[in-house]
Amino acid sequence: MGKYDDIIDLPHHVSKVHPQMSIWDRSAQFAPFAALTGHEEAIAETARLTNEWHEPDEDKKRELDEKMNELMMLYRKRNSKNREIRVIRALFILLA
């Protein structure tokens, strides 16, 4: 005797209270669930940014140093207290 022999020939139950679900709605239950829409794209973009890092050559570093010095001079002119600020070179690489 098989595991389901006692129920295999019973008629299919049809609810008297709830309407039958359409095939379209039933299929939607089994569609892939995307709780975090765009998450995979964000991960791929982050990976792309970290994988494509290139150390700037000496000319680019010199250009960034000049930009940093210009920004420091502008900051000092506009800041009445003439405070020193620390700037990370990587920031200028991202802004360049």
C-alpha cells in the first residue's frame, strides 16, 4: 500500500466560501521574490568601483596637489579664523 493510496482517489476540494484563484494569481505566488529591488545592481556597482582602482600617475598626482593647494588658499581667504584643514588625497581623486 502506497503512502497516499487512501486519499488519491478523493474528489478535489472546492471551497464554498472563497472564490477560486485565477491561474494568473496562482502563478504570481511562485514568481521570484525581489524584496530588495536594485540591491544586486548596487552590489555590482560597488564591486566595479573597487575592482577598477588605478593608482594615479605622477602627472595626475601633481595636478591633484595643485588643485588641493588652490582649494586650501580659497578656504583660507574665505575663513576669517584661517583654520587648518586636513584633506585626504583620495577625495580629490574621486572629485577629479
